[in-house]
Amino acid sequence: MRSSVFSSFQRVSSKRGRVMRTAVGVAAAGLLALPVLACSADAGDSAKQPTPAQNPDAEGSPLAEVAPHWDALVARSSGALAVRWGDRGTPVSVFGALSGPRTTVSADEARSFLADNAQLLRLADRGDGLDEAAMVLSPLGSHVTFVQRYEGVRVYGAEVKVHFNRDGRIVALNNTSVPDLQLDTQPRISAQRALQVAMARVPGTDRADQDGVADAPEAPELVIYAGAKDPALAYRVVVPTLGPTLQFFVSAKTGAVIGEPSDLNRYLNGTGQVFKDNAVVATQNNNLVDARDSATAVPNTAYSIVTLQGLVGNNLLDGQFASGSGSRRRATGTNNNFIFLRDNNGFSETMAYFHLDFAQRYIQSLGFTNVNNRQQVFAIDRLKQDNSFYSPSNRQISYGTGGVDDAEDGEVVVHEYGHSVQDNQVPGFGTTEEGGAMGEGFGDYLAGTVNSSLAGDFQLTCLAEWDATSYAAGVPHCLRPLDSTKHFPEDADGEVHDDGEMWSAALFQIRTALGATRADQLIIQAQFLLSANANFKDGSNALVTAAINLGFTSAQVDTVRTILKNRGFTVTA
């Protein structure tokens, strides 16, 4: 890995050689700041917005008017009843012998039971607003589900289930119905408008319908959204993407998105075999060599069995935050287990998946749930050179296979991800030479700090020591250092990777002074304050401003200022 596409230019270079620039388009940012999704009401409409929902798992308490009807049910039942009360003051679940045995079991019998307990459940018109949805048989007995509707409109997620055992006795009740509904069910915007609002929240490059055919969004459904304190008429809009399947609720009155979109995909964990960070760090042995991808060139002790989180479960390395779908030949797992040696391309794909997923989860652990929170598509076998890059035109990463395969080194993997992170926070970042250097420096820094949290601090300031065995002299072999002594401006040479060493070294000094977690939070936060044409002065002032507004002490802010000034950067904040 020697160069990266990280701005409105694609940089194509050799390890340390001349950089040639060819123009490429800049992709739109991802779901940069999800809170924006809750505040896009149509201009001039003052309709009340629903407030966020309470925790659906929280334990509530019965309303005073409900308590006598609960006592009556208990009196009619044989034995004790177990109950969980919801935040609306009605039972969410009840378990026990709720009735005597019946000779016949049917939806009508279930409806009769609900009518008898309508006041307990606060069902309007003795349950006439419930439509039978399904009756399912199981070894235990029969299970009848009713869906709640209000003036013909489905109340999303609101249903009542009655469970009979084989003797016809009702032994359980589930209830998520919404009592006392009173709202106008005539929409003010069309379903097509709601679809446009939701689609506008997903960059075109992320949508799964890019070819115009596959995985097109579903037709919006008019529902009553009951996930908020105040139920609201809304359109449910489902938009498939290359990663999550996003569910939006768009107010049918204002056109505003209610709350944040949810991911409907269900993920699972698999198992993979990787080097944690890279082979040199894993073995603490600087004498390892590539030997043309030989499996025997690296001892078995270098490998670790890890959990691959967030897989979609298709026996491919496709998941919540990473996908190897850009590769020509995909790794295929067995029961979502991906165990390969390094002489198999499946190992490189597993390495990239694991380290990209780990990097995103690390960023989220710092409190940033909206920084590049998407599926990062990558390829491990399309670039034959000893080079890697991130392209903002398609927002994908390509890892080269020259020398040590770049995806075999977790620091190379995360360095390129750093450009994706920056492009998400500041679309088109790096249009100036100093901005390009900051991009390279941040990528180096992120690679070091993320992999340190994974594998420890062995040779922490030596970047990509496994990949660098193919081209870097000396021991340890380092692509670039994180502790360079270069000083601005006299050591600047106009090459972004060289000049990026000044920026990464300053960031690493801040990390040493403040600690990894605090520094990482500061450095990622500061990037929100930058523009695409930022330079070292802007970057320095952004760091100081972020430190002040994150509540750092005066001494800590002064430490950040001093480190940046001592590196030669101008600081005026």
C-alpha cells in the first residue's frame, strides 16, 4: 500500500514515487449525521411532531382503572399469573391458566376471550378494531394473532396474541395494542412523496436499486406509527441498500422523517482466521518474509481465530459494516466459518472484513454512531500492483496484491478506511496539498490507534511492518513512522505521504499526552469542523476548537496547542 484516493482526485503512485492526478467524481456522503433525519418537516407546516418512544423493554405499572379488571381475571384463573405491564398501563404479556379447557379452539373463541377482557386491555368496542391475521398450530397448541387497525389503517407493531394449549386452555396472552387512539387518518402528502423523502436520505451509491431492477424499494404503506409517545399517521418506507435494509417512518402530515431509520437486517456472527494486526505484530518477529504468499512462510502461531461480527449469513463475507463483494473471486465459508491460510485469497478477504468491521465498531465505541456507519465494500484481488486506494467515486477500497498482499496487513486495511471515514465526514476532503497530507496522516494515525486497541503496542509507531517487508530497508521495516521528527514548513516536500508524517506525528503526540481514547475522540470530532480545502492551519484550529467544546481542561487544551505549534503549524484558536 503506497497511495490512496481520498479527495476529488485519484492519486496513482508507486511506493514513494511521483504522484499523478486524474480527476474522478466525489461520491455523496453517507448517513453523516442521523439526527438530521428527524427535522426535515415541509416548510410552513406546523403540525406537531411525534416525540421519541420510551424503552419498549421497560417495566410499567397498571393504570388505576385497569387494576379492578386485572383482579377479576386473576379471580377467574386457576393458579398464579405472571404479568409484565407496559408503559401504557396495560399488560404486555400474561402467562398462566387464563381460562378453563375448551372442546373447540378457534379465532372466535380467542375473540370472545378478548371481548371479556376488553377493559383490562383497553380495547375499543370490545376488540372490534382487531383483525384476525393468523392462526398457527404448534406442539403446544394453537396461537391466534390479531392486528390492530384504526379507521381501517394498520397500527404498526400493534397486535394481540392468544395462546391455547392442547386442552383448549388459554395459557398466555401478548398485547402491544395502543389504547385510546384519536387521530385524523387522512394523509396530507402522497406515498410517492414519502418515498422521495426516504430515498433522499440514502446516497445513490449506497442504494441496492442502482441497476434499476434489483431490490427496488417497497411501495410505502400508510400506517399509524405507535413507536412514539404520541401516535402519528405515517408512511412506512423500506429502502434496501448495499448494506442495511433501512426502514423509515415519514409523517403523512408534514413529510418529516420520524426518528432515525432502523436496519431490518438480522445479522449473525461467524468465525474467521486472521493475523491480529499483521504477521509481524502477531509473532513479534521482524524476520518474516512473504515468499510469494507461501503458507509456510508464517508460523501457525501468527494466526488467531476470531469472531466475525455482523454477517448477513450467506456464507460470504458480507456484513453490516464490510463486504468483500468488490472482489473477483469471493471467499466461501462453511456455516459462516472462514478458515484459510495466507496462500488462499480467502485469507485476505477475511483479514479485510475483520479489520474493517473492527475499525467501525471501535469508532462507534468512542461515541460516534454516524461516522461512516455503512457497509464498506472492498476488493482484494483486482489490483495487481503493490498499492491500495480508496475511491470516492464509488466509495470502495481496492487492496493490491503485489509483494505482501495489502489486505494481509491490518494497518494497511485501516489506513485506507481512514480515507473513507474522512470522505464521509467531509465529502471531497483533501483538495489542497496540505489537506491531502492531513488525509494521509490521519489514515496512518487511525491504522495505528485502532490496531493498538486490537493487538497491543508492539512497534506501535512503525506502520505496516508486514507489508513493508517487501520494500523497506532496515529493521523493523516501516511503511511510515508515527513518531517522525519532521517540522513544518522546512521539511515539507509537496508529496502528501511524506508531509503526512508531520500530521500523524502531531496526532500521535496528542495521543501520548491525553491517552488513546480521549485523543481519538478529539481527532475524529475535529474533522467535522473542516472543509474539503482545509490546510494544516485549519486542521490545527479545528483540534483546539474541538478540545475546548468537548470540555477538555485548560491544561489539556494548552497541551494540544503546544504540540501543534511545536510541529510548526499555525494555531490561532
